[in-house]
Amino acid sequence: MSEHDLAGAASGGAAGVQVLTFGCRLNTYESEAMRALATEAGHVRTIVVNTCAVTAEAERQARQAIRRAARENPEATILVTGCAAQIAPEKWAEIPGVTRVLGNAEKLKPEAWVLGAAPPVSDIMAATETAAHLVTEFANRARAFVQVQQGCDHRCTFCVIPFGRGPSRSVPIGVIVEQVRALVAHGYNEVVLTGVDITSYGPDLPGAPSLGQMVRRLLALVPDLPRLRLSSLDPVEVDADLWRLIAEEPRLMPHLHLSVQHGADLILKRMKRRHLRTDALAFAERARALRPGIVFGADLIAGFPTEGEAEFQQTLDLVAEMDLSFLHVFPYSPRPSTPAARMPQVPVALRKERAARLRAAGAAQASRLYTARLGAEETVLFEHPDRGHTAQFAPLRLLSGSASPGELRRLRVTGADAHGLLAETA
């Protein structure tokens, strides 16, 4: 499972092409590509809803957004795509106001956006393409996202994404370099490499380059890129080249987000994950030894089937033992047709209660990080005139003055609160 933001984000104008995005950073990249393709094809009054299937809540929010869009824009064309639409296209086509459902295998193909075209939702498991339309703008975002891989060859028992994305496919290094160069030329100072399982990058390409080899070549070929981030990493699939970059490359930001999911070996095995608790701890220890000051985020699931209080406590303990600063916490959501959905379920109220306890632990960890940065100098990428993120991805807010979105500025931290760091412009 990649990092996900369940709330939808809109981009584009209502009179032209508007895109409502749910889910992961990969969806964010693909939404911008679709907006460009639809605009070039001449679409007007078109709303594209890019769905997510990770949780039932993500699907609920997308359905709600579609109904609201149809109610507020009765003359608009509404196109629905994304993982949830790929898995159950008929369910989304039945929603009043939906004009067409577009499959994941088609949505980045220019011919799919020709006015009047109606391509079917194809079998995503047979997909081989990693179609990449050159994206040069991310509406209302100062940070750019670049797809390097999609799909997944693993079968975690809770995850439905392979059914929406198909097998793992990698984007050739030359295509990635061209995309990043274009973004840098358009003024982006930070790029995030994203995919479904980016540590699986490369074996399907000539020469089978690893993720670390690709990143090393990308940084060498785009020397003007100031900052690079990686989306969610599997703790046991980091290759030797990437370890060297973590140690030696200052443009690779000292913040890594990890697909941890749980702190109990019993639950990790029932999830069919590829790591155990000791692997996650060893990753954090090695990374800190190579890069003092590096910080970690993590995906964690609360209330997975069969999880008892003892197993949940091991996840709580892991947050402190790994010193995880930024948590993405998901109450377990049973996905149809997955093995975990057939396991003994934890009551919904208890899942939510445990998720709240995990989030509270994460907030305490973040607060400790903010306090530790008091008096430090930080280089901040501003996403809004008064707000941005440091290299460690700590949020920072200006108490006075302003900056241009996308600007990198060096500031001294003068304070901290529950929401992040505070600073004043000189």
C-alpha cells in the first residue's frame, strides 16, 4: 500500500476540465496527465473523478463527490476512472450523472480522450504499458510527482490494488529523466518519485536496473534538480545503490516513508507482508547510522483481523522504538475478494479506537521532532505564502512575512506548536 490521502483534491477549472483526485500520489500524477490529455482533446465542462480502492471510506468519498458534482454541474460530462472504477466499473456507471467509466489501462492513452470515444474497461491484469504523458504543471501544488512504476506483483491479504493496477511495470529511465527535466524547466524545485511499489522497480526493463540505480542516474542527468523525495518504501527491498544514496546524496531528502503496516510478527504474517518487526527496526537503525537526522513516516493499519490488544500494543511500541515522526494510520477496511475479509474481524468501534490511539502516538512523536528543531536552520519549500515543509518534511509556518509558492528559503526555527515549526522572515 502506498501513501494515501483519502480526501479528494480538485485541480483545473469548472469551465474546462476539472479533476477530483482520491488516494495516492500516483493518482495525483495521473490526474494531471489526464487533465492535460482531456484539455488537448477539446473537452469543456468535463469533470474527471480519479477514484481509490484502498478503503471503503475512499470509495464513499468519491461517490459523494460524484453526486455533488452532478447536482452542481448538471450540464457537465462526468468521467470516472481509477482503481475503484477499474475493479467494479458497473457499480460506478450506475451512479446518476456519470457519463462514462474509463479503465486504468486506458486513462493515459490520448485516443481514450477523443471526444465521442468510448473505450471499454479492459483487463488490467494483462496491461503492459506505463503510459506517460509529459506533465509540466501540477495545479495548486509546489511539489511535483513523477510516476516511475505502477502495479504490484505481491498479494498482501488486505490489499485490492493489484486488481485495480495489475502487475508491476516500470517506466524506462529515459522517460523519467525527460519528465523530471521538463518539471525543473517549469520551475519545480522538488520532485517525488511515486508508484504502487517503487522498490520493485526495474526487473522488467532491459538490464534490470534497481530503484537505487535509477535514482543515481536521474540525479546525475538532472543536476539542476534541488530536491528529490521517494514515496513509500518496503523496508526489506532497498538495494545497495539506494543505501549509498541515503548516505551520500544531499539532494535525496532526509525523510523516508515506510510501508510498515504493523508491529506484530503474527499480524505481519497474516497480512502476507515481506518483512518482520526486526526488519523494520534494522532498517531504521541502519538509515540513521548512514544519515544522522533522517526521519521516518509510516503506513500503519489498526484493527486488522485477529488483532488482539497485545498485538496492537506491539504496533504502538514500534512507533516509539523506530522513532516514527509522521504516521498515516488506517482503520482496517475489509476489501471484497481479499483473504483478510474472510478472517475473524475486529469490531469497527475498536478499530476506530485503536486508530485514534495510534494517531495520538504519532502526534506526540511529531511534537518531539518539532521541539528538537528549535533554533535550527531549515531550508523550506513553500507551498503557500506562509507555509511549507523542511527537508525532513516537517511543516513550517511563517509568523510574519511571506514567500512565493515553490520558493526554497533558508530560515531559522524560532518556535513550535502542535502543527509544526514556526519561523519569521528576516
